[in-house]
Amino acid sequence: MRLKWTDSLDIALALQEAHPDVNPAQVNFVDLRNWIMALPDFEDDPERCGERILEAVQLAWMEEYDG
């Protein structure tokens, strides 16, 4: 499945798998954006990303975080 910026929950789950020891509340938006774009299934225009999208991904990741 190809991930787009609007797939916040799926991106969060992929980030949780890729970075299991990271507390998502401690990740800054620059790193978060870079990590999302580095996901193997991510395929979207980097210019379509904004602060609201990153907030949605971070919140979804925090909800899934077990730490």
C-alpha cells in the first residue's frame, strides 16, 4: 500500500514499526517529516506536507505509543 500525507494513522503505525524506541511526543516536525518521507511505502509530494498533517501524524503515533 502506498502511503500519502493524508494516511496519518497508517503513517503512524509505520513510524512506530520503524522507530520502536522513540517517544513520538519528543520528535520535532523536521525529523518527523524526514522520517515519513524515508518510509519505504511513502509516495507523495513533499510540498503537500504542512504543520497540520505533521500534527495529525504525531497525534496518531502518540495514541499508538506503548512507552
